Amino acid sequence: MRAFIGAVLLTLACQPADQQGAAAAGAEPSQLSGQSGVKDSESQPDVVKIAVGSKDHTTLVAAVQAAKLVDALSNAGPFTVFAPTNAAFDKLPKGTVEDLLKPENENKLRNILQHHVTVSAFEVAQLTDGLVLGMADGGQATISKKGEDTYINDAKILASVRGSNGMVHVIDGVVLPK
């Protein structure tokens, strides 16, 4: 019995610190990989946690999870994320979202979602008329101003929230790559 306890303690001691508690609690180490596994209820939420906390972004959250982008968007950034609402996804042709969420369409979905992200944290005031942003998918999107409103391509920015690793701009449309 003493040898068994010693072996368990040795095994736990040899694991990385972030996995020791999980092993003791019976959790799989793979569940803790990446920045998204860090538990922190005191700091400002990152761009992923902002989306997760919004009832208007459940489709976006499901898509980010299906495209396996949670860890990438939980990293230090900085990022500007243009976050389509559920209603924005509803504007797509019927069946589009369901089709994109299929495992065989992971790369296509990832490409579309990356077209909603740029490196740097842009406040709305910095998004000037005619500004062309390089998006994470390698494509470009153009900012335009119509009166007091700001658009990325044809999607209007409805609200903005600062996260610990960037900005989230809530938009009323899905920005599709060309």
C-alpha cells in the first residue's frame, strides 16, 4: 500500500503544475490545455469569455468551438473580434450554419471565423472611413462610416466591449471572405 501511495505522489509531482490538481480530481489533462483552460474569475474577461457570457452570441460560440479556435482567441492578443449576433447568423441562407458546424467543414468554418478577427485592439474611433484591415484569414475587410454608424464591409457595429486581450465589436451581419 505504501508503495502505491508513493507511486501516485511521484506521478503527480512529475506532472506540470496546471495538471496536478486535475489529475488529483480525476480530470483529463487534455481538458486543461491552452489558455482557455485557465480559471480566473477576477480579471477582465478575454474576447472568448465575453462571447460566452452573451445570450446573443450562442451561435458564434458554437462556431468558435466547432472550429477549434477557443484557445487561439483566449491567448494574449491583442485582437479585434467582429462578433456576429445570433440574428446575424439567422440572415444566412437556411441550413448554412448547420452545414458549417459539421466536422467535415471545420476548415471552411475556421476561415470564415478568422475573417472576423484582426490583430491589434481597435476602438471604434480608430476605425476610420476607408480603412482596410488585414484579417486573420489573410483576407481584407473595409471599414466605412455612414453618419455616426461604423461598418465592416456591410455589417454594422452595434456595440463594443473591451476584453483583457482586445476588443469585441458586436455586428449585425456575418462578414464573409471573398
